[in-house]
Amino acid sequence: MQVRLEENGALQWLSTEAAPADAHPAACLIQSGALYLSPAEAEALAAELDALYRNYGNRRGPQRFGLLLGLTPMLRPVD
């Protein structure tokens, strides 16, 4: 997976068969529709994600990174 920032500010997500030679070791993509949480657990996880973002969000390191976080209830009930 590669992500490019377009001139208009849009993120372009590109799927690749293999990681490119210049892939950054910090690259991470997690997708799951299989988190089974209580409403209280989901609220706690959302708070943890928010705290992580606030911790790293104001840093001014030498390289720019994109971040996509989302947590939402699935419409389908538990299997």
C-alpha cells in the first residue's frame, strides 16, 4: 500500500503487490470489521485513539506522515 498526497490535498491510495524498495518501516495499515466490543469498550478505545493522536499530532519531525483513524459500529449484528 502506498499513499500519495495530490496537489489538491487529496490522498491517493495505491495498492501494490509487494512493498516498494523505498517503503518506510513505520508504514502500517490495519483494517478490521471484526472488533467485538461493548459500548463502554468502544468508547474507551475511541478515547485511547484520540489521546494517541493528540500526543503525536503537534510534533514537527523531519518527515510528514498521513493518518487515517476510524471506529464506527457495524450495521450488521454479531454473527
